[in-house]
Amino acid sequence: MHGVPFGLKYTTYTGFCTQWSPGTADPPPLFPPGEISFFISGLADKLHRWDCDEGYSSSPSSSGQVSSLVSTSLVYQSGETALLPCDISVPDESKGDELSLIMWYREDVKSPIYSIDARTGVHIPTVNDIRSHWIDTNLFGHNRVVFDTSPGPDRARLKIYNVSESDDGLYRCRVDFKASQTRTSRVNLTVIDQKESLLRRRQDVVKSR
């Protein structure tokens, strides 16, 4: 993180990637499938995003099908609203498949931190479907987190308002369907303190003189 200019948002990616899904930034370095890749992208006032398709898990899910996994890393400054993506679109909707359950986890918390039960008859849950939403208020309070599906099922996201460094961590979104394989999205969230970022910028300016 050292030397990152104040106001500059960037995204880092690391892992065993079989395929990169294009976003809004320049393409990441080319690596043979399965090799470790690392990419840093930066642009003021706009957060670039790339999705790393890590293929499939090695063990079957409860339905006897493997789970797909998508991994993303995001960086925000303290006080901003973090948007953690989670694709909840139904793969085989034309065949009668339906969304069943959405659960968010954080690596340092054993139980789910946010969940949405779509088995109540809600086809695509919205912010107003309060009855189907559950949140860990000990972790986030009552009004700081919401799951937003308004951009569309494939662009749904967990919104965390007024983020701080205590929100750092690896988040995991698990989406269960009635028939299709479970889909898992991992988001590595890093929050940089604004005062610390400003201090680093001033130090960089002094060093450059």
C-alpha cells in the first residue's frame, strides 16, 4: 500500500486464474492458465474492476454439482461506500430454476453476516423486502449495510456505508439455487485511512523535491 497517492483508487488481483473477465480497465498481464497472476490498476475517481474466474471447486456441493467461484479485490478509502459484487442471476430460469438463498460471510466470523431467504416467494429480493433480509447488527449496526439488486441480478452488490479499516477482510457471497450449482463470489476488501493516505502523499511530494 505504501506510496499510493491520495485520491487514487486501485485494484489488486492475485491467485490461480483460469480466465480473466474484462472490466473497464486495460487488460491484465497475460499468464498461462493456472499460473499465479498479479495486477494493479489505478485511476483517480474511478475504481477499476476485473473478475478472476478460478474455475470450479474440487469437491461436490450438497446437490452433487460443483460450485463455481469468482474472486474480486477492491480498495476504498475510509468513509466511502463499498460495493461488493455478487451475481445472483438464475442460470436456468427458462427451465424453472429459482433463487433459493443468499448468504454473505467474512473470514473472521464463523456464521453468516448477512443473509436473504428467497424461499419466502420473493423472486429477486429488493432492498424493501425487509422480511427476507437478516443482518449481523453486532458487526454492522442497523443502517450501515444493505444488499442492492436494483442494477440487475447479475450486478447485485452488498453496500457497506461509511467503511473503516475494521471492515477489512475477505468476504464471501454464497448463492444457492433450487436446481443449479451453488455460485460463490469472493471479495477481498481493503480500506485505507484517508489521513494516512494524505500523509503518504505529502511524504512522496517531499521525497520528489
